[in-house]
Amino acid sequence: MYSKKEYLRHGILFIATLISTTLAGAEWVYGKSVLGEGESLLTWEYFWMSMAFSVPFIGILLIHELGHFFTAIYHKVKCTLPFFIPGWLGFIGIPTIGTFGAVIQMKGFVNSRKKFFDIGVAGPLAGFVIALLVLIYGFTTLPEADYIYAIHPEYADVDFQGYEEGALDFELGNNLLFWGLGEVFADPDRMPAMSEVIHYPYLFAGFLALFFTALNLLPIGQLDGGHVIFGLFPKRHREISLVAYILFIGYAGLGMISPYSPMEDLMLWIPLYVGFLFICFTKSGLSLKNRITLVLSIAAAQYAVAFVMPNVHGYQGWLFYGLLLGRIMGLRHPEVSGFHELDTKRKALGILAIVVFILCFSPEPFIFSEDSSF
């Protein structure tokens, strides 16, 4: 079915991604780098130890893509093998997680609502199950509380409670599932603060898996969540996708324009920001007049919120993803022939996928300071 060249290409990308995520894991978990010096230099010992992050993380992504892959094969839809995209940028000093994700590409024409639904829902649910197991294992096998001193010796000289209260510049943003699993399975005396989870390889890998699961399950366009919504509500997908995208981009941009900014800044920034929003709705399917009206309405609403609640900010890190969705991927779903209802089992899986999205979504997944986020 696939040529030796394809197996070789995809295999090399997979191995490269495993290596790049191991390098990234060493930087996050242990503060070790191949470009470091002295105690910060990555040794083979720490490289192998860092696979406690990369193996479960890449494994979850692999299971996610294989869920899509085998379901496509089952429905006789031609597709590529999973493409893994390595993404380590430590050589230029930019912190990364070592990968830009993984994808499979559909080569065959899909003209069935049921097939779209099955292929779309299989990936995130398969990956979610493995992520759940990784997190439960991570929470139930937490090391002793003084484990963090081996990574941050300076903590031994201060009251550690201060760091738990958010004294650090970076922390992960919680979500319902991560919080709930910690409450149920973790020893409270060993449970790390969200600013320290990056030093616990299984927890960090599981958190990132939940993050990617939530991204894929956004009920927008042709994302996995968009396929789910199209399966459940085929005649309302366009409206649901558009509303979800408006809420997503509207939340992300809160605080971008504020009446409390200097007037000379606003005169330059507001046109640039409105132009950015206009580009975001390029593939919304709206007419030019409606796009202009909608973009101006979103900007006005964000400005009004900033006037009433000046301390309220969205998560500006979502803006780039919003640009990819609205400008590159689009908000609409491919048409299919017929709108036959899904059977009860598929409807149940669709509802489960929506619940998984709610449990995994973090409004602010990566917080770099109290007042600004990435």
C-alpha cells in the first residue's frame, strides 16, 4: 500500500521528532542543553532520562494520528502515513516543546457524513485515553517533595510556599481534568505547583497532550471538533463554527485595544488590529460587507469591555492560532450528499468528545507572567 520510500521518509521524521522532543524535554525538565556549559550541558545520562517526557508525549501524538489513520483505512479512504514535524529551536535560544505536532493527509475523497465523523472523532478520543493513563501514572508516582531541590537548589534556602503562590515568571494554566486528576490521585504533600509541573516529565507530557486534544476539538471548520459538530448538527455547522470562532478570537483579543492607552498609540494600533481581524475572517464565507461589520463589532465590543473592566485580558497567544484557522484552514466544512442522522452510538461519542474538549481546554495554557501571556 505504501512504498519503501514513504516508510523511510515518515520513519526518519518520527525519529527526528523523538530526538527533538527529548532535547526540549531536557531543557524544560532538567535545565540541560546540548548548547549548555558546565552543569547545564546535556549529558547522555540526562538525554536518556529526558525520554520520560518525549516517549509518552510522542506516543500520545502517535496514538492520536493512528486513530485517524486506521479509521480512514477501515472506511477505505486513502491517506498518508502520520507526518511528524520536528521543531527544536534551542540553537537560537527559543524554548519549544520539540515538535509542531503530527498530521495525516487525506488523499481520497470523503463524501460521507458518517466517515467524516468517525475519522475526526477517533484521533482525539484515542489520544485522550492514553493521555489519561499517563497522567494517572504521573500523579500516582510523584517523587518526594524535595525532588525539586535537585533542579532548583536555591529553593532549599527559601520558603517553598512562596513559589507555589506563583512567584515564578512562567507556569502552566490549569484545566478541569488536570486539576481533577491531581485532586484524586496525587499526594497533596508531593503535588507540584503549576509553575513547577514542567519539571515532572509525565505530568508535563500529559498536560501538553490535553492541550493538543483541546486544540483539535475546537468546534471550528475542519478541525476534529468541526467534524464532530458536522456529524451531530450538519445543517447548523456553519453557524456553530462561525459563532465558536467569533468567541475564540474575541476572547483572545481582549485587552489588545483599550481606551486607557495613549491616544497616539491607539491611532496607529487600532487600524492595525482591525486589519488583522479582517484577515482572520478571510475564509469565513461571509460577504465583504458582513466581514467589515463583524470585524468592527468585535473590535468595538473588546474596546467596550476594556473600558468597563480594564484589568480583564484574553489570551493573546490564541491570536496566531486564530489566524491560521480563519486565514489558512477556513471555517466551513466540505459538503456531503445527504444528512442522514448518526446512530445512537455515534451521537454518544460526539457528546463525549464535547465533554473531553471542555475538560481539556485551558483558557490560558502557558502563562509567562502575571500580566502577560504567550
